[in-house]
Amino acid sequence: MPREGAMVLVIDTNIVLDLYVFDDPRWVALHRALAHAGTRWLATDAMRGELTRVLDYPAIRAWRERTGRDAATVLRRFDARTERVPAAPAAPWRCADADDQPFIDLALAWRATLLSKDRAVLRLARRAATRGVPIRSCFAEVEQT
């Protein structure tokens, strides 16, 4: 489970795209945090599989081609930053978007902060908070807690 003092994160696929495909400047602080040894980014094989699929969606593929981002490089960056862990047991509540459930399950199991922009995930924030699991839509909110 989490090491004392470590920031433990679970990051959904849309934010991974922001980090490694779109270079969204709103996530600069998250890039810095991920470079810090005290930050753990947890991911499962299924999360990597979802990223692999999404990188090949036509709109994402077109963006990557326009900007010279190949999928293999994005996946290498993901692999270099993440700590691969086994899939977590199911959370006691379900997300309306089944693709997001593994992120919720993992965050709950590890009491990790879940970073997501997905509305279905964000709707579970109050319930997750009762279990000590923050769900945030931006990293600035994490830095302040």
C-alpha cells in the first residue's frame, strides 16, 4: 500500500493523452510531480491496454500524425512513469462508464488520488471522499491538499 509521505496517483486515460499526446500546459505541475521520486503513479495492464486502444482512435491517430507523436513513444513514456500493479477488487459502487471502473477500483484499493476529467467519474467524488479517496479534475487541487 502507499508509502508514508508518498503521493499516490491513478490517472485516467484522457489525462494521459493531455500529458503525452496533446502537451496540455494545464498539466505542467503534474509533469513536475511525476518526475519527483515521492510520487507514485499506479496503473494496471488493463489501463495500458485502454491507452493502446485509444491511441489508435481515428481522431487521436490524426492528431499524433500531425504532431509527430507515435504511439510507441507515448506507451514508452507511460511505462517509464507508471508502477504496474495488479487489478484491484471491485469498488462497492459502479461508475456509469464501465471503462472508468478500473480507475475507481484501483484508487479506492490504494487510497490514491484519482485524476480524471470524466463526468461519470467526477460524480463519484463525494462518495469516494468518504473512503479517503480524492477524485480531482485538476492537479492544482491535489497540490493544495
